[in-house]
Amino acid sequence: MVGATRTGVAIKHGEEQGLAIKSIKPAQWRRQFRCVLLAALACCLGSLAGVVHAGYAAIVVDPATGQVLDAVNPDEQNYPASLAKMMTLYLTLQALHDGKLKLDQKLPVTAWAAAKAPTKLGLRRGQTISVKDCILGMVTKSANDAATVVAEGLGGTERHFADLMNAQAVQLGMQHTHFDNASGLPDPDNTTTARDMATLAVALYRDFPNDTHYFATKEFVFRGRLVRGHNHLMDHFPGMDGLKTGFTDASGFNLASTAVRDGHRLFGVVMGGRTAAARDKVMARLLDDGFDHRPTPAIVVASAADPHSSMARQVLAALSPISSAEAGSVPVPAHHRRHLRGHHVAIAGATCTHRRGASCLRRRHTPHRHVATQLAHHKSNHKSHVLMAARHQAPDNKAP
């Protein structure tokens, strides 16, 4: 009887709720629906923001000892933007050394490559371009079409090339990095950390010592026109001879750099700068302090970040196909979403001699590759729905 009574009360209460609902006016319905929708969107963005923190980060590494001389948020996941091309360049140089490619080899330009968003070399479908020009185009202008040409030349498709990028990341010990394309154009599955980008930068100079001159290239002539680079800090910082810049609306201004002073080489990475100038200023300070064996105050790194940046705006910018790397935004042609396999991998620790004021690159156990692949299967269903909605956004035409 007690149960029956309780049930009866519940039914009666439900009936009362039903009567109350009927009395709500259409305008109230709309207000309530809008509140629910905004709450759902906030929850969605909150969950995405927990995965990738598009904020500021920095690290300075001494490759001779394996020491991390300075670090601010080094393991926070960020969007690599065109720093992803460092891995495309790594695989390109590797293919050259293995005899799979030749510098003067002509690669075909597909419609897929030609349609990439700026910045690019302006390649057209049916043309060809040499491997050397692709390398120089990626290093200087951060050409997205050149990166895709190489990706298709080595992987058959950009999708398969991304798998090769992730497999190489496993071997290099890049624990928190996943590549979804060869260029770094906006995609929520393009993720990395300052520590991982430093690991990649060191690997480029360690594994291809005879090719490091490419990263010092400031300009080159392509089909009768001068192509200038984005890495302007090399013009002002003594001893700097590479590496790579990067920018998207979601990532902010990124930079991986290396410099030599008195025969001693350091590597630095800065991510999430509010402007290219602010990013460059922090990089110069970090390297100066690293060479002088003094720490850089964390507030100096934070000062280069955008204090007015919105996490929701950054997440939506990363999800939107209407954006570009390194330059002003232009629409990107719609394409089917890729179901790529990611890799959660471990950092490869170098031999490290402890000294005051410095830490060492952390060693972690590296899982077997097939286990690593299983741990990071692509979150395709949720992303596809958001991307479909994002396609209806208007282009953001501002330039960096």
C-alpha cells in the first residue's frame, strides 16, 4: 500500500507538472529551449577544452646533455599549426636518404593539393614540382600545397601519410602528438606539446646533419618570383639558423627555433603567442637566458599570450574548416572526414647530466605500437557532427 501510495503521489505530481507545462506560453518555451541549448554547447566545449588547451607554452632544450633548461606548460596539449610540417620535412629528408626520393625528382600536383588553403605556392592541378622546391616552400612560405604534394608522393594519399607521421612520432618518442594532415591546417585531431615539438626539432638536426641548411633558408626563387619566409627572428637574433613558424586562429603564433653561441646549440619552442612579434620577443629572451644559464620568469612567457583569448573561440576555430595556416583565412573545399589512427607514445629520454637550475627530459615506458594505436582511436562520430555544423560559419578574413 505504501508503494501504491507513493506511486499515486508521483502520478499526481506528474499530472500537476503537465498542467503547469500547458500553461507556459510560446515565448517562455523559446527562452527555455535557448537556455538548454546554450548549456549543452557549454558542456560540449568544456569537454573539448579539456582535451586540448590552446594556450601558451614554452621550452628550451640543450641537446648535448638532454637537459630542459626552462619550461612553461611544456606538456599542455596545443595545436601545432605549421609546426606539423617539421614532421613532413623529417619524412621527406628520410626518404631522400633512403633513396625513395631525389631532390630534382618532379612530383605531380593533384587537385587535392592545389586546393589547399594559403599560404601556398599557388600550384595548379596537373603541374609538377621538384622535391627540393617542396622542401624550400615548406620551410620558407610554409606552403600547404607543397606539403600535400610530398605527402601524396610518399604516402599515396594524405590520409596514409598522416599514419606515417604518427608512426614516426612513436619512434621519436613524441608522447602527446597526433598528426591528422601533412600541413598543420586546422583540425581538432592535430595536437602536440612544446616538449614534443622540441623533441622533433632536435631529431631533425641530429638525424640529418647535412640537411640543416634548409632550415636556415630565408627566401628562394620559385618559377621566376622571390618567395620570402615568415621566420623574421633569424634576421635579428645572432646565431639563429632555423627552424619553423606556425599560425592558425586556434593555435596562436608558434615558433620552433635553434641557435648556436660559442659552438653551443640550443633549441626552443614557443606556442600560443598573441602576435608574431610577441612570440619572437619571448623566444629571444628564452634563448638568451638559456645560453647565459639563468631561468626565464614564467610571467615573461605568459606576457606573449593573448589575455583576451576565449577558450570557446579557440575550440570552435580549431573545429572549423574555414581557417588557414600562416595566413589570412579562406574557405577550404568540403571533403569527407578521415578516420585516422592516433598514437599515444612515450618520450625518448636523452643522456642527461644534472646541473643546477635544469631538469632532464623525462623517460617513460614506450608501449608496443599496436597497443599505442588502440589507445588513441579517432573520435570520428562526434567530430563529424561538429564539423558539419561548422561548415555553415562565415569565413574569418582577418590576417595575422
